Amino acid sequence: MTPLRINLEADEIPKHWYNVVADLRQPPAPPLGADGHVVTPEKMGAIFPGPILEQEMSAQRWIEIPEAVRQIYAQWRPSPLIRALRLEQALGTPAKIFYKYEGVSPAGSHKPNSAVPQAYFNKIAGTKRLTTETGAGQWGSSIAYAGQMFGLPVRVYMVKVSFQQKPFRRSMMQTWGAEVFASPTDRTEAGRRALAADPNSMGSLGLAISEAVEEAAADPGVCYTLGSVLNHVALHQTVIGLEAKKQFDKIGLYPDVIFGPCGGGSSFAGIAFPFLSDKLCGEKRAQNLRCVAVEPTSCPTLTKGAYAYDYGDASGYTPIMKMYTLGHDFMPPGIHAGGLRYHGDSPLVSQLLFERHIEALAVPQVATFAAGVQFAQAEGIIPAPESCHAVRAAIDEALRCKETGEPKVILLALTGHGHFDMASYDKYLSGGLEDYEYPTEAINESLKHLPKVG
């Protein structure tokens, strides 16, 4: 029998997170305030607790994972690395396809990898309540779960299009005790302005961030939590790739190419950064490694955006970060991969792309669902719509290997299951989904509104 599942024991959960900043040739560009000056830790402290800020600004290569966090990780970690043998056979490819499956977490995705430590560090810092945004609901449900683990109340601003498309993720959050509001709301100034401009606004991640940040900044007992983009979130997610490296070592293999879905960039960072460390440090086995971030053509941040300083939210409440961006007032269409509907990308992922250490690829919506169905029929797991982007790219790479005869090792991040996304699959199966390529003119118009900094 061909072994398909490579497991680790609980005591093999990483004891440290990996910080890619330590291996960058150039330090990351600092976050700026609206005045163009570097944001001080004191200003960031209005919405984040001290321990999180230390991680956000750290250049230390290894940052210890607290035992209390590892103990909760042990509820589902280490997650399995699985060989997609039946998919390989269906494709007739000589490539070996592996997926790191994060759908085994309580929330069904990779998001608790950061939600748990964020809740922990807020708890020890004395935070009284957490506020956040969510797109597809995976982050919102994860921070609701993590807040419950540490006795912290949570309030979630959920992008309205996802609030309507994914009612059961909303139910998950409420089951774990969180309050959930469809964004834009009339609870915040940012929400009221958006509704005044468009009473039928379906919202965006950037707008929901504005609402959550506004609330946190107004109350010293409340801190904001973010599910992607920032350095500390990318840091926490590296447990994915660190485990995967151990798992590949067990079978004597190493990936030739890694695919991860990319919206804000946290799951891509999680799977790719620990392997990219080998390449940045000159290890021979990683010399030709390719790491590819896969995004939707309807929200083509890395492939069509500008590498520039921009706000992380729609209203300009957050610091200005250097990243690939479509413009902070970019309003993406209501695609069914709600977790990828963000105007910007992680500054670390963006820097690595700009310096050509990684690649980016945009794929259309219908093709991603076709890949998700093909994967489900071969492997049994129905992927989340976000994960389908990496699946699409992996299948296409495997088919290229079929043409060339190359026996590549392909690794993809299967970031979560699609059990709460079946309405989207239903729309695909009935022929109701359409591709949408965001117009270049609309992107250019949005980019005109980037903040002017030196």
C-alpha cells in the first residue's frame, strides 16, 4: 500500500514560529502615519496589546510559542500532510501532489493558528474585549472560538455579502459567543459614511476593518485583531510550513513548487515562508524552489496592483503600509471566495514578490470551482473556495508535468473545507457562476487615491 498520510506526534508541534524578516536582505519598510512619519509603538498601542506589537516589529528569527498556545494547538495540530494519489492518477501526471490540510481545526480552516495566540496575548495584557472584521467568516469564527478559549468577548464586523452568502459561519461565531454585525453598519462613522454613499453597499474587508478599528480606538479596554496581512499573523501561520518540512523529511522528499491561496497573504506565508527560508539562506535543496501566491482575477492585488504605501482599510484609520494594493477604496465584486476580497496584501509577501523571491498568479472564479470539484471527486475533501485557487494552480502544474514528463513534487495549502460554502458550489453546479476580471481602468482610478507620502 502506498502511504498517503504523513503524520506527526503532538510533541512535534513547533515550539517556535519562524520570522522571515530575519532573512530578508532589506528590512521591511516601516508603517507610516497620515503625516508621512513612522508610526510609533505608542500609537499602534491604541489598538494592539504590547506582546503583539513586539512580534509585529521583531526581526528575531525564532519567536517562542507559549505553552498555553501549544496546548490549544494540540486539539488539532499537527495537521496532516496528505499525498493526493487519486488526483495524480486522475490527471495521469508523473508529478507527486501533496496538500497540507488545515480543515481539521475546530473552525475548519488555518485561521485559528493566529486567532489562538492573538487571544492569548490579549488576555495576558489585560484586554477586556476583542473586535475584528471577517470576510468569508473563517477568521471571525476562529477568533470567536479563540476568545471563548480565553474568556474574552468578541465583536465581529462581517462583510455584508458574506454575511448573506454564509449564514452558517455567522452561526458558528454566535455559537462561540461572539456578536456579529453585517458591515457596513450604522454603529460606526465609517459604516454610516459608506451607507450614505451607497445604501445597498455589500461591503468589503477594507470597510469592515475600518469599523472594527474605529471601535477599538475609541475604547481603551478593547483591542483589534486581524486575521491576515500583518507581520505577526504571517508569523503565527508558519506552524503550517514548519510542520510540513518535518513531514517531508520523514519521507525523504522536498517540494519543487508550492502553491498557496492569497488574499491578505497569511496562509500563503504560513505554507511558504519556512521553505523560503531555505532558499534565502542558500540551501542547495531549495535552489530552484518556486513559491506561488494564487489570487482571483477579480481581485488581482499582486498581479495588477501597485507596490506602494497605502492604508490597510477603506477609511484611512490604519497606518499606511508598503504593499501591493489596488487602492484602499477599491470595492471588489461579490465573488464566492470571500476571504480573498481584499485590496492589499501582506507587506512581507509584497516585499518578497517585489524582490522576485516568490511569484504571483491570478485565476478565474469558474476554473477554481471546477478544480475544487475535481479535487473533491478524487480526494473526497471539498475545499473552501479560497483553497480552490491553490488547487487550480496545482492541477495546472501537474498537467504541465504530464506534457514534459517531469516528476515534480507539488505542495499546496488546503486552507480549509468547504462545508459552509455549499451554496457557492450549488451556484457553480447549476451554471450560475460567472468569471469577472476587474477592469484595469477601475484599478487605475482607485490607485489615484493612494496617500501621498515621500
